[in-house]
Amino acid sequence: MDRDTTRGDQTHLTEFGENRMVSRFRQLANAATPPGVLLGPGDDTAILRVPADRVALLTCDMMAEGVHFRLDWATPWQIGWKAMAQNVSDIAAMGGEPGYAVASVSLPGSAPKQMAEEIAQGLIAAASEYGAALVGGDLVGSTGPVTIDVSLLGWVEEARALRRSGARPGDQILVTGALGASGAGLSLLLLGLTTARDADETAALAAHFTPRARVKEGRTLAATGCVTAMMDLSDGLAADLPRLCTESGVGARLYAAQIPIAPACAAVAPRVGAEALTLALTGGEDYELLFTCPASAAPYLAAEVGAATGTRVTAIGEVVPGDGIIMVDTAGNERPLGQGFDHFRVGA
Amino acid sequence: MDRDTTRGDQTHLTEFGENRMVSRFRQLANAATPPGVLLGPGDDTAILRVPADRVALLTCDMMAEGVHFRLDWATPWQIGWKAMAQNVSDIAAMGGEPGYAVASVSLPGSAPKQMAEEIAQGLIAAASEYGAALVGGDLVGSTGPVTIDVSLLGWVEEARALRRSGARPGDQILVTGALGASGAGLSLLLLGLTTARDADETAALAAHFTPRARVKEGRTLAATGCVTAMMDLSDGLAADLPRLCTESGVGARLYAAQIPIAPACAAVAPRVGAEALTLALTGGEDYELLFTCPASAAPYLAAEVGAATGTRVTAIGEVVPGDGIIMVDTAGNERPLGQGFDHFRVGA
């Protein structure tokens, strides 16, 4: 075996060189290439077959060290996985299927080449998990923090594409799965607890480091024809629902008692001095789907998603005229909902 | 007019906030949207119509402050332009047409919001120049250098896609346009000359800051059916030609006397203490097309490109069996060609 591909190799990128790193990256990506890839990494662009009867979906998400991840918390593989998974989640949120990704990574030249390779492996693993392929990339030796930007091309039947803008007063508001596990995981990390002590902490950290995207759920919902608006929960319900409402020109009422709290969140919250509901609303990075539909269709949608995927769907509120989000607490008191995470306005 | 859109506004991103920055970005992008964009920035993904009779081309390129640009040299608009143009050039190098781009930008929270806006305007201007559209993006508040990653989706008739791998011994090697102007511009900057003193310096700096992509030339070449391999010159002939040769499993002989030197390069080179030929070979960022074809077809290709675009095409060498690149100097002496720019091996 070539010395450069040996696991645990401490060769630095500077020493290894761009051409050889790109060759290695290519070797990794080409090992997991579906048939639609006519040409993978290594040329000026990839050449790709896209379904003729679909419209294309295109999205990108950037993750930066110190903002979205810390190298003393997450492994390079996990960072790669998450960078890909969050893009897959955006495609899922349109009711689409992910197809082809490209990824740009900037690393200090002093970084071990093993780091670049593990990031690539995480990217490829997450793409493969959802039937997508990494087909190209760029590698930059920078002076700054590790930065990963993934762009993902997917597709959907034109009539099934689910925008954020179709919610109407009277619609129910629903979410897939349960919320707060990723936020609970982050809270553990912020307290210095990087090693799980039980199954709940394991689940919370896994939710934070290796989130799943709800592709099958999104496809099932899109196929029903009943969903009026959909998005994924990346910044937390408290930040994301206002975006959906703004796009739709509506307001919302949420019922605290109905918000599905992930068991890991419920278990971990008291240990990190947080309310489980707060983590579920503001923790972010749950990558569940948030969607609306006519109230009469909600049971049907929940049954369809449950039958197709086993994932629970929960009604958490209703769309109302006007703007703003009202939270109804367990005692029946109403208050305006606060905001979630803003990359430039932390704590706002 | 909203105060936040006033030119010269010194509001910082931290104060302005992500949601409002994204709204502003969206407003800019939607003002320049072609009809194939069914949904532009602002949702989980863009929704795009792609031609049913084409294969897709997907590429990305990342630029980082301190590696690819300096904020005391280039304006944010120029940085945005270049980030887009280099991706357009990759599509051109496949013989394709650019369609839709997404861009991720990381900036310090202390950066003026005007900077983000000007970067976006440069991105959009370069996309529009080539009939493409910016359809989405991500904005990250980071602690590190300004980093811009653009991904571009384009398309080409499947049979016309031009890979790097088809060069055969006996083929001629050709380039569009002339080389070295961008390298000459960079050399001026490295000597502290940021203001042009004459038309040559103006041309050299323009080549460096606002490069053009050879889309029409690439389309014309692809339509001839005679090109055996093609790529764009981003890192310089000395670095890029070996890549084409490696992909094709061939070697090459280059004739120094035939390499077209840009007039701005020829004029500026002595002022910066460099040989014009060296700048043309190793300066990089010329974004001209490098391609090969059977020798008998070369005059036809040159005539076709000249007629369609006015751009000169020059034969600079020939493909030979084996590997390695031999440079034949003006005295007829042969020597192996050195390497160009490697992001992780500067000076290698």
C-alpha cells in the first residue's frame, strides 16, 4: 500500500501537495459513484445525467470552524458528514431527491492530510447514505479556520416542489420526528462533557454530530399533494417558523404542550441547566421537516409518513392571519415567540 | 430609500443581521433572474429548469483572502466577479454553457455590510455577463479570512463535452488568446504598484482582477467535433498542461517561440524584473482555453473561433507519446518544463 494512504499518516498537506491530495480525493469519490455520473472529480467539471422530467434543486451551506464546529469536539469525518447532511436536508425540505454534490474545503497547510481525507470520507458517506454522490471539489490551503462548503444538486417533479410560501390561515403546522436532541448534545459539549455517560447522552451527541436528513419523509409528503409549505429545521423552530410565516405572509400559534421533545433532550436538559422546551425551540440543527397542510389532511399525512418511514408526525400549531408567532404555554398563557440563532446576531 | 441600502453605509454585519442580509442579497439576485429560475434565493433550495437534451456540468471553486486575493488590492466587487468568472471558465472548458450558481461567503461579523453587498453584486454581474444567474447562497460570520465559494451548474450536449483525457500523440496543442497578463498584474501588485500608470498596467491589473471566461470560444470549439481534450488555464500552462497530459496518458513538446504573450505582459514584465515567458507559463489566472486536436484540424478550429468570436487561437506545441513536458526554447534547446502554482506547495 502506498505510504500516503496509510491510516494514521501524519504527512502535512503542505508536504503532500495539492495534485496528490486531489488524486486521493478522486479515488475516494470514484469508489462510490452512481451510474448517472458520466465523469467524476478530476476534470474542469463533473458531467452528470439529470432526470429529464424533473426540475433541478440547487443549494449550498458553508460550515466554519469555531462557528459551526470545533475540531476538539467533532472528528473530521463527522464534520464532513454534517456538512453534507445539512445540504441533503435542504433538498428533502423541497420534497426532492439529492443527486450530486461538490465540496470546497479550506484547511491550513499545516493540517495533517489525514484530516482532509477523513472530511472527504464523511462527505462521501453522507452523500451515499441518501443515494447522492460527491462529484467534485476544491481544496484550498488557507491561513484561517477550517471551512467546508457543500453545494448539492437534486431534483423534484415540478408540481410537487414544496416552497415555504404556501401556508394559509387555518392550516395546521406539523413537524416530523422530535426536537432538541442536537441542542442537548451541543449543551453537553459547551459544559465540557465530550464523552457520553449513558444512552441519552450518546443519542444527544450523535444527533449533534451526525444528523440525519428526512429525504423519504419529504418525498412522501410531496407525493400526497396536500402540503402547503415546507422547510427544514436548521436554526430551531423559533428562528425557522418565522421564516416560513414571513414567506407565506401569515402568522402562527404554537402549542408548547404539543411540541415533540426528543427523549434525549428531555433526559439531558436538566443536566445542562436548560428547559427541554427551550432546547427544542432554539437548539437548532435537528433537521426535521416543518410543514403546513389543511387541517383536514393532517391525519392522512401523518399516516402516510408513518407507513412509509416509521417517522412520527406531530401537529404543533396552526397558521393564523397577520404576522408574528404566538406561543401558548401549558397553562394556556400566550406570549410572543423569541428568536433563534443568527450567525451575525448571537443572542438576539 | 431604506437606510440599509444606502451606498456607503457603514453598518456592520453583526448589527445588520443575517435575515436582513439574506433579504438584501435576494433582492439583488432576483433583479437579474432569467426565466429558467422558477424559484430564486430565499427558500431551502432554488428551483431551476434545466434543458432536457443536455448533460449537466457541476463545478466549484473557493477563494480565500490572503491566498487568492487581498482586500487592500481588490475591491469586494472584483473579488465577487473573479470568484464567479473562474467557475464560468470551468464550464467553458467543457464546451458548455453556464446556467445557475450558488455562492457561500464567510466574513468577519465586523465587516461592513457594504462588503457583503458588493461581493454579491460582483458575483451577479459576472454571472449575468455569461447568461447565468445567482440563485442561492449562504452567509457565515466567521473569525477567519474572507472566503468565497461558488458552485456553478451548466450543461452541454452530451456528445460535445470536452474532457481533459482525449489528447493523442500527434495532436497539436493550442491556446485561445494570449497569456501572462494576469501574472503581470499580480507582479505589479506584489511590488506595491496598485495604481496603473499606463494602458499596459491597466490591462494587466484588469486581467488579474476581472478575468473573462471563454464561453463562446469553448462552445465554438465543442461544436467543431475536432477537439480531443480541453481545459482552462487557471494555474498557468506549466501546471495545467501536465494535468491534461496526465489525464490523457501522453507527454508534450512546447515551443517557447510560439507561446502567445499578452501585450500587457510583454510591456510590464521588464518593470517587475520578470521574463514575459515565465509570467505566461507560471503566472496563472489567464482563464484561456488550452486544447488539443488532430494537426490537420488546427487551421479549421482557429478559423472557426476567429470567425465566431474574434479571438486568436495559437498552436504552441504537440502531443507526444510517454509522459513529461519538454520545452523547446528559442535557440532550439530542450528542457523539462517546471511546475506552476500549488496551493499547498508554493515554490515547488
